[in-house]
Amino acid sequence: MSKLTLDRDKVFKNIHIVLVSPQVPENIGLSARILKNTSFSNLILINPNLTNKSFEVAKRARDILEKAKIYNRLEEIKDSYHFIFATTRRRREFKVIYNFNYILPQLVCLASSKRIAILFGKENFGLSCQELEFADSIFYISANKSFPSYNLAFSVGIVCYEIFRFLEDTFSRPYLNLAERKDIQALFDFINATLTRKFSKEVATSISKILVGLLKRTHLTKKECKILKFLFLKIS
């Protein structure tokens, strides 16, 4: 792990805040204000209820809304990013969910050189299971367990502010050369193919599921991907 000074401007530029099906126009406007407060500029809206009220609430952050990119479906943007994070407040079966404070350093390190998307779901339900499938990593924001659901704009505010503060407080951070999603997926495919040749389909699927789940928790570096591929190549 090497020490590199993070380019703050590049981190802010590489992180895109994605609101998926926001229903309340005011939340869209408030989110735009939050982005501008915390030095972000890229807002992506998926099937939004965008009205004049959104622009009224945004006030001097109208420019964020005016240049926001709007899409009908989340699928349209999935190939535009090296890494996609998603927010949730609920436990998900078979999904590894991190505390945001834990994942924050990795997120910033990735954003220093890669395009990152952070997905926020609609107000009444959050992100669906299908929408979460587009994410490479999922996190939650700490809250009172008996009342864990934040307002959409508040959630955006907490995430943007914590990233802003992280960069403001520290001039230099350990830099991890993390693997891109295509490299990680290629490794998983290779592991699965290797196990399938060695074991029955049922056993291979079971082992592969456990290994992939374990590796997804580690946020692999490029070097680690190469080493693991080498090891499985030897096994095969």
C-alpha cells in the first residue's frame, strides 16, 4: 500500500450521486443544494418526479439540477461506472452490507481514479432487490435501530458531508489500487470454471458461492486478483 496525496477535485468529480425514482420534488431540490454545499456537482436522476418546486427549493443550486442527467431506467447507466455503491436501511438475505463509516476510505480511494456511482432509493421503499443487483457494494448509515429510516435528502446529506469531511480533514490517505468490477467478475468466473472442472456441479456451485461471498467483503486490489487467479490456475 503506497502513500499518495489524493486529488480532492478529482474525487468530487468522479463521484456521481444517483437518485432512483425520487417521488418528492422538494427532496430533489434539497439534494442539489447538498451537493453544492459539499463540493459535488454530478447528480443523476432516474425516473424522477422533477417539477418547478424542485428548482425553487434548490435556490442557488439550480445549476446542479439544470445539468443533471435524467434517465428512465437504472439499467441505462450501469456500464458508465467502474464501481457502483448502493444505500439501504434493511438487512438483505445473501447480501453483504457494510457500515458507511467502514466503507468510506475504500470509496474515496476508488474515486481518486475511477468513476463511482452512489445509488439512493425512493422515499417510501428505498432500492428494490432488482436495483441492488446493479451494485458492487451496499452500505447502510448508522441510525436508531427502532427508527432507522432517514429522509432521502438527509441520507444524501450525510453521505456527501462525510466524504467532504474525510477529504477536508486529511491531506493524505493510504491509496489502494483496487480492482475494477470487470476484473473482479473475471476472477469469479475463472474460480467458478475451475471448481466446475474439479467437482460436481452441485459441490462446485456451493463452494463458489461461499468463496465469492467471502471475496466480495474484502474489496480486492488488482494485485490480489492476479495472485488468486494464479493460485486457481495452479489448482486447475
